[in-house]
Amino acid sequence: MRDIRDMQPSICDAIGGVEVPAVNLARIRAKMSEPKARPRTSYVWAALAAAGLAVALLVTPAGAMQGIGARFNAALRAIGVMPPPRPPAKIIRTLLALTHRVDIAQARKQVAFALVAPSGLPRGVTLQSIVIGTPASFSARTHGWALNAQYVQFNYRRAPGGEFSIMAQRYDPTRRLSAYMWEPLEDASGNPVIRSGRPVLLRHDWLHWRNGNQLMDAITSGAITAREIAAVRDAMHGVPLAAYKSKGPHPNGKFLVVKKP
Amino acid sequence: MRFTVDAALLPRARSEPAALDELIGQVWPEMYRVARGILRDRHAAEDAAQDACAAIARGLHALKDDRAFYSWMYRIAGRCAVAAARVEDVRVPVAAAVNDYDDYTIALDVRAAIAALPPVQRAAVVLHYYAGLSSGEVGEALRMPSATVRFHLMLARKALEKLLGGNEAADGRCKHA
């Protein structure tokens, strides 16, 4: 077995022998003028925040959006994650202006992809509304808010009282898909649940599939299981998409993760 | 420190755009090598090295002691590459990354072995053994205590020894000595 002291020259040779491409001064100058990235807690939290906030914005009536944002931020703080700053008023105004209820025909006219409606839904499920809109997400890299691609959200109700949504948007092959959605567990009064001194996160499965140039996704909840979502996907002849199985927003044990039954 | 830039260039680079361009040209190969050592994808490495060069250009005026330039620039390179590695590790499968190394035989083994390490260990190895930073300086770059860096280095050493155990000992010195 080799000792690291023997390896050091090899490491220097290996790294030093890397073929270096020509410097692109124009690109570096352009990066110099970009806003400086602020220190971030974790890239994973950006995904958590973006996904969580997007979901919060999507499932919430416009008037209650600010309240949800504050609650979501409090939940993020509880799990030791720095929440994103409040979106600029311009972003909020645009979000509200772009979000409205439609029927399937109107939705098909307005989106830039071939919209395929969900089928094969579980028994007892009724369509409540179709909402078209544009989610906003916060980037830890640029420390800025941005509007994302247009989506169509199908909202369903399932007796007795459960609700869930299925989302459709234009397929983007560069987009990173997450296999899980993390949700801070709250008690009846909306406070984060702490167990053994650590906040508790629930892990939901997040399934993604593709129909042509449409990306569709759904998150498991008390109203729909992963198996039922997979049945919808199969009924639509959707192509399952691989997603990254993260270990959680903080792999340092600051929280407890509980897989939601 | 193995790598050096023209000593007269640093003060000039703070005020003269042409000198700054020259400085970037001189540090670019080192920025890229460090990024490439930490990142498995060459395009991601190029992007991270450009980020590091931009950060150096932006922060140069705030650097009070030019003697600290080298450890400062390596720390920036490490930080930019590690930030990119957190994203890259999701996208690039290990097998693809290892296949991407197509240079020399020994370099292939060592770089493939380094590429197989977790990103933090990769960064610690490159910054400590290649850039010559102390564990404290590596810790500053990676935002972790020096004891944690030493722990990661210990894990990396064990993993590298295991991965390279069957090879003959390589001789030679750092090319940039």
C-alpha cells in the first residue's frame, strides 16, 4: 500500500499536467460585472426553498400568499436554514397578474407545450380547478428572484377532504429534478415540531414524468400515494424521469427526517 | 509556494486594466488546474475557474498584503470549485467522470482516484497537496475548522492509498516547482 508522501508528487503531476484551455477574458469580465454571490447555507436549501415556495405560491389563493411566505420562512428558520428574502413587489405583482383560473381549452392555447391532461386518477377524485401561472424561485447563486417557466396546475379534491395537485410545464432537459420534497412538520397551531431537540422534516416522494415536451410532476401527500401517482403516469403513457435522491437539506443531523407514511 | 506571478504586476493590476488582464492570464492556468482537480467535468471546471478569476479581479484592491496573494487566490479557486462541485455531483456519474480523464497513465490513475473522492475530500487534497495550503488555509477556503480538514485529509489519504494501492510508486516532482 502506498503512503501519501509517495503520492504527493503524483498528485502534483496529475493536477499540474492538466491541459488548460485558453483564458476567456471576455467571459471573466462579464462575470466581474455580475452581482457577487452571497455566502449560502447550502445549494440544497435553494432547491428546498424554491420548491417549497413554488408549491406554497401555487396552492395558495393570491390574497394569502404573503401569510404563507412568512410561515414558510419561519419553518425554514426553525430547521436552521436561512430563508430567502421577500420577493420584490414587482415579482409579486407579476405573479399575481399571471396566475388565473382557466379551462383546459384556454390552458392549451396559452402554454408553449403540448398540454396533456392527467388521466387514470383514483376513484372519488374530482377536478376542482385548473390554474395557469408562473412560479418564482430564489437563486442562492445570484441572490435574486426570477420568474420561471409557465405552468399549468390541476387541483383535485378527494373525499373526504383531501386535496392534491398535479403540475404540467414545458420539459427542460437541463432542469435538476428532485426525488423528494421536504416539509417541516408543524403542530396544530402551526409551530415547527421539535423531537430530541431537532426539528422534524417530512419527506414526500416527488414523481416526474414526460409526455412529449411536457414535464408533469406530483408530490405524495395524505390525499395521494406514490403508487397512485405512478398509476396516473402510466395511464397517460408518461415516460418516468430519473430524479436526484438527496439526503435532506442538511446532512449534518440538524434535523430528523421522517418519511411520511 | 510553487506558482508565482510577476511581483510588480500585483500593484499595477489594481489600477491598470491591461495589467489586470495580464494577471488573470498568469493565474488562469492555476485556477483551472485547481478547479479541474476538484471538479469532474471540464466545462464546470472552466466555469468555476472563470468565477475564481472574476473574484480575484474584484477583490484584488482589498488585498492588503501581496505576500498573501497566493494562498488567497488558491482559497478563492477552491471555494468556487467546491461551490460548483455541490451541483456537479448531482449531474455527473462517477463512471463518466473517470472515463473523461484521458491523459497520461499515472495522471489517469491519480486523477481518477481523486475524482472518486467526495467533493470536500477532493478539494482538501488538491488545495493541501497541490496548492500547498495549510489545513487552516484549506479550512478557510472550505469554511470549516482546520481539525475537520485534517479529518477529511485522513479519510482521503486512506481512500487514495486503497485506490492506488496496486500501482508502482510514482517518481517526479511538481511540474511547477
